[in-house]
Amino acid sequence: MAVNAFIFPGQGSQVVGMGRDFAASFAPAREVFEEVDEVLKQKLSKLMFEGPADELTLTENAQPALMAVSLAVLRVLQVEGGVSLKEKIALAAGHSLGEYSALAAVDAFSIADTARLLKLRGQAMQKAVAPGLGAMAALLGVELDMAREICAEAEEGPNGRETVSCANDNGGGQVVISGHKAAVERAIEIAKGKGVKRAMLLPVSAPFHCALMAPAADAMAEAFANTPPHGPIVPIIANVTAAKVTEPAEIRDLLVQQVTATVRWRESVEEMVKLGVTNFYEIGSGKVLSGLVKRIAPDAAATPVGSPADIEAVLKVL
């Protein structure tokens, strides 16, 4: 018997035009976009549908925009397709900001609160480190232990110790590192010297998921004091622990830690498989997570649900 999990994409999956077909085809999707526009007091949906790309890519826009698309797709599955998450899925998870989409999906936060939290998160992450000071890089063909060794070596610089650590363990030999730009650049050279297949800087605006993000973690702790999560109707697998979580207080603490901690995506997928998941459905823009799932758990099925045509196909099997 199939056991399903819904997974939600993170930053990098944004693309101009995302959600437009859903808004044109489904009233429940339009309602989600209108609600997010209203609560943020900006025409985020227009930015998503029409661009420009550089404005959509800004962290404070990309994060709530990706959540809005995921929740619009989900709302269509629920309203048009009669899909009950409680009955149809065993677990939910999301990659970085996608964890917020997952929590909104399972009723731990309202869509309005999630949009506000993600706008704040994006602004706080952007402000935490001055432009040009931080960087992120992808190491391909490396396992987590070796990536950690590379980071430890790269932290020692000519002017003293600098920060660089593993931001995302994405699986399939892909680890993303984050920290001070000079330390990240040293790590790239060390990685090449150790025979790592590819090591390259990423075009990002800030060094996410490392100790330099501590001011943003503080901002989120403050935000959750005013907007605490509720108990989810379906358990989620947390980025920080790669383990099941249902307690609101623990969810809140883990979301604060998540700002500076490694996103343990490989272990999260492995844990879901261990808990019996056979089918992963990526809800929202793109198919990055579906690709990662196929590399981490080749025996599991991974299906992107990001277009009206995908909805039809998924409703036949759910």
C-alpha cells in the first residue's frame, strides 16, 4: 500500500510565471494569491506572474512567493479534488523556507501568518550580513563528513578564524556550504585539492544557514513570541533534526534554530522512507526536490505537482 508524503520546495525554485496557470484556472488558487497580496500589502502575485526576475529573486519576495504557490496548489487539491491531508498523507516536510509551507499546509500556521513570517524572515536574513561579506558554494561529489572537514580547514584564514559551515546536505553527493566569502572561497580551493568533482560559488544574496545568520534567528524568535505555531494535523519532519515533530513548542524552537543550522534534507528523506513513505509529492514550483528524492531514495516515487495538468494526474492516484 502506498504511503504518501507532501514535500515543499525552497529558495531557488522561483521562476517568473509560477502560479499563473493556477490563478487562471482555479478560484481557490486565486483566493490564496489574493490573501497573500492583501496581508503583505504588495502585489506579490503580479511579481510572480510577470516578473521582473531580479525582483522576484530578492529573498524577502521569493520566500513568501514560493509559499503562496505551494499553498495555492494544495488548496486546489483540497477544494477541487477533495484531498484530505489527514487521510491521504503520513508526513510533510519542506526545504528551508519550504518547512514554513509544510507547516501552513498542516495547519500549524495560517497562510496569512506564514506570509508575514516569511517576509520578515527574508528581510532579517538579508539584513544579517552586509552585502559582499558572505557567500555560499555548492560542492558536488562529496559526502557530508568530507564537506565538514573541508569547512573546518577553511575556517582558519590569514587574518584569524572565519565562519564557513555546511548549510544544506541535499543528498546525492551535493552539499552547500555558507559563511564569510573569503572562507567559502578557501573551501572551494581545498575541495578542488581533495578531488571534489565540482565546487562553485552560488548566485545568492546572503550566506544562509550558518552562524552569521544569528541576528535573523533572534528576529524569528521574537516573531514566534507573537505568532506561535499550533499543533499540526499531520507530523512534519524538521530540517534541523531530520526527525518527526508535532509539539508546537518544539516546532517553534526548531524554526529558530533552522536559520543558522544545516538543512538535513538527505537524512529527512531517508527518515521518511524509514517511516514507510513510498510516494513523495512535491507541491509547488519546480522539481528540485523530486530530483533529490530520486537520488536519495531510488526505490521511492517522486512526483512534482506544479501545473494544472499535474493536478489531474495526481488526483487519479491519491
